[in-house]
Amino acid sequence: MSLLGITFASAAQAEWQLNMPTGVTELSAETYGLHMMVFWWCVAIGIVVFGVMIYSLIKHRKAAGAKPAKFTHSMTAEILWTAVPVVILLIMAVPAAETMVKLEDSRDPDLTIVITGYQWRWHYKYQDEGLDFYSSLALPSLEARGKQSGIDPNTVDNYLLEVDRPVVVPVGAKVRLLVTSNDVVHSWWVPELAIKKDAVPGMVNEAWFRATETGTYRGQCTELCGRGHGYMPIVVEVVEPDAYQAWVDTRKDGAPQVAATQ
């Protein structure tokens, strides 16, 4: 499915949003803060640059009697337009580098999950709990996506964004993700967790998050991985530690999995 198709499919059940989400993790909030800082710096630079351009066009137009300058260059101007951008870039780079270091620091996790992408579903293995499962597009969306299904997608809750088995993690726990693929390149993306990691065959990429709020957070594969690309959503349920342990015990007992929030 094309990016345009994914956009319209996602928008079927989601509100339009122009800005990136603040998220529910420590680093997602920090990333959002960096994003807004750079955004307002760009706004300020745009105002200054276009302000000077418009002023110059009006003030120095021929109709106003302006005469062309005789100089070839200005050393002061050259120093300023070199030094000022360097200072601005340093102001942006220092906090960005600090956040990048934190994003890569997956040491001492409370929980490790191995994520493997398949055409077109996800496999999750909880290393510390000794359990694993596949997560695929939920049946209501699967039935409605057919070309002549006769089902209106607008009547399906979370159309193309619901799965049969969600990932369940405890709130406040540091969750380490090891992301790989069994066939082609996929990409595991959940905006509210500030995670977008490519799943590459033969390689393992790392990421981590610590959710500060309980809830259900949705994402999708964002790497064009074949005709079923638009049908491999991601659902992460963040629950209280007691609910998480009850879910783990249920899975270990071999009973059918149910969402921990139900």
C-alpha cells in the first residue's frame, strides 16, 4: 500500500494532527521539546530573513530614488552571516546530542522483547518471561479490507490499526526492544512511544522506552515491505504491574490471550 493509502486508512478512525505527538515516555516528551525548539528557531529565522528581504525591496527600489552601491563586499556582513548560524546550530546541537545519547542507552532494562517482522505480521518474544506470539491484523479489519467485502471501513473500530494480540508492558518499566526481520525490511513505529526502528534481515537494532501513562498506543510498519505493507499494525498496551503479571501468568498457562485492559 502506498504512503497516501496508509494516510487515508489511518485517518478513517483518527483525528487529523499536524504536529508530532508529545507521547507518553520520558524521551518522547524530550524529543517533542527539541522539535518545538528547532521549529521556533526556524520561524524566527524566516521572519528575520524575509523581513530584511521585504524591507530591502521596498526601501531600495528604483522608484524611491535608490542608487546602486559601489562596494563589492562587506567583511562585517560576512562574519555575521557565518558566526550567527554557527551559534544557532550549537544551541540546537548540544541538547539534541544529549537526547540522542539517552535514546541509545538501553542498559539495565526491566524487560526485553525481541521483535521480528514478517510479511505481513509481527512476532514478539519476551526474553525474560519465556513467552512469544504472533500479532496480526484483527479479523474485523481483515474482513473489511477486501475489495468487495460489502463492509464499510468507517464502521470498524480502529480500522487497519487493531491486532489480534497486542504487546503488553507494565507502566514505569524500562522496556528494551531488539528489532529484526525474517524476510524483507520492515519498520516498527509507534509515535506515542517515540520509536521508529527498521527491522532488517540479519541485523538487530535496539530501542527502548519507559511509558509513564497506562493506555493503548498504536502504530504501523513504515517501510514499504510488499503488497500487505498497510496491513501490519502495532498495538502496545501499557498496564499496571499487577495487570501485566496476570497477563503473563495467563499466557504461560496456555490459555487464549486476551487484552490486559479488558
